[in-house]
Amino acid sequence: MSRRAFEAAAHALADTLGPSRTKDVAGALARGRGLEHALTRVQGAGSGELVTTLYRAADRAALPYAEAAAYLRGYIAGWTRRRDEIDVRTVWSGPATPGVPVRSTAQVLVEVVTSARTELLAMTYSARHYPPLTAALTAAVARGVDVHIVVETRQGAGGLLSGPEPAEAFTGTTGLRLWHWDPAVRESPHARQHAKLAVADRHTLFLGSANLTQSGVHMNLEAGVLIRGGSVPRRAADHIRELQRRQVLKPLSPATTPA
């Protein structure tokens, strides 16, 4: 196996685990420690598979562990510099104003999904089928992106959502994972899953008021921000993953998940 497989595994690990846990893996490699030791050093959802893939790729390429560690550390140094270059822009739905250039919600949302290469996390209160978003999600799954979408349910909304389940907006997009905030663990029966965001590869975060609906991304007057770089996208992704790990967010049951 060529070193390209190792490089791809290193990029996937570093982009997903972030600098701190990637440095833990590099430290284990630098000391010549094997896979089992590295797995005990790095914990968290999905980390075991990433670490295992990295070690196996290094072994198949006959890559010395010291060199593999140096590669990881160099990648993290460059990744950190890139991460620190922060770009923040406003995003709007609804009427435009002359002389004030803004990005549209619909355009930005599809761009965020299209930019994802390893991981895409999204949250919405309401959702309806929106063909450009469905096409972007389908393409993301096809290229191997790990896609997770958190939606509210009619039960969780306590009668405030009418029509079909929000999850039905993703019917036909096989391969993505749907989650919800379990009403049984909410502190109040009046609590709602009202977050609206999308975060790609822990690098790009779109955070706004718009639901994943035709009205939300096109017709309503909605506002949001698009953040590229910095620690905010990573922290948002980490929070969602931790809510999943603690089972605050749970997979939708087959009865609720669209066929």
C-alpha cells in the first residue's frame, strides 16, 4: 500500500479528532507504542476506527512509527495555522437591500454541505423536502461523508408542529443518520429542540434562525452567520457529539425514521 493511504488516514484522523487527541496519537507513535496502547490513549466516538485505520495504513506502507509521528505533528501544525485564520460573514433570507451585498441562506447551506469531506452535523427544528439540499446531502453521503442530522419530532414539539414528521424531509437520502432530543430526558415538557446549524469537518459552521425548509431558506426574513476557521466550529461539533455520547440525543426509532 502506498503512503497516500497513510496520508489520507492521517488527514481524516487529525481533521476529526482535532489537535490535542491527534498529538496523543503522535506521542504514542513517537515512543514506538502499538495500536492497543494508542487506543487506550485516545477516547471518544469514532476515534477507535480512525486510530486503527492510521496504524494499519502505516504498517502496510512499512512506514516507521517515528516518521508517522512526525507527519502527524507537521500536519497538525499546518492545520492549526489554517484554523486560526477566521472568516465570519452574515447570511440572510428574504428581501435584499440595494448596495449591501449579502449571502443567501439557501446558497450558503448547500455550500456548507458540499464542502464537507469527512463529517457533517446539522440541527433543525422543522424540516421539509428541499431538492437542492437533498441533492447536496445525497452527494455528501456518496463521497463517504459521515452525515448526522438532529431534528425535532412532533411528540417533542408538543403539538406545535403540524404536518409530517420533520424527519420525512430526508426520505430517500439513504446513509445519513437521524437523531432527536429524547423527550424523556428533557427537564421540562415545554423544552424544544430549536437549534438550527450545520457544521462541516469542524472547520465551517453555519448558525442561524432558518429551519431546513423552503420558507426558511428562501422566503422568510432570516439571519445567520457563517464562520470558517477558529475553534467555534470544532466546539460546536464536539458539543453535538458529546450530546450523542451521553444519549441526550438519540437515534430516531424505525417508527419515526423515514423509510
